[in-house]
Amino acid sequence: MNQNLTSTLYRHKIELVTVSDIRDFVAIAGKCKGKVMLRCSDDFCINAKSLLGVMLAKKMQWNDLTLLTETDCYSEFKRFIAD
């Protein structure tokens, strides 16, 4: 992801525990306007609107997940936010 773009995004540390959490999270992400990404440290970034991508991130045991959004979606993702 472009470094200039990431400075304008909303960021929240999140936790996804169950498969149900992942499905709910992706459904919410799909309704958000603009880009919605999940980042694991500074190494990997995936589209949070992709069920397969988010499930793969969980399967790979990404533990330090940060949600990045172009618009303020705090209230929509509140139950997953760990900050």
C-alpha cells in the first residue's frame, strides 16, 4: 500500500476469534465505502472485503491485525476493535 495513502487512513487494532467473527467482519467491510484493508505488522496487507483473504490471514495465525479504512467505520467494527 502506498505510504502516502496509509497516512490518511483510520487505524484500529482488531481481534477475530471465530469463523463467525470473520464472516461478520467481512460482511461489515463489504458495506463500507472505500478501501478496507487488514494489515499484519508492516509486512502484509489484504483486502478486508475478501472472505478468503481474511480466513487465510487467520489460518496463517496473523495475531497483530490492524484495520485500515478510508472512511470512519469505528461504530460498524466496534465489537472487533481491541484498542
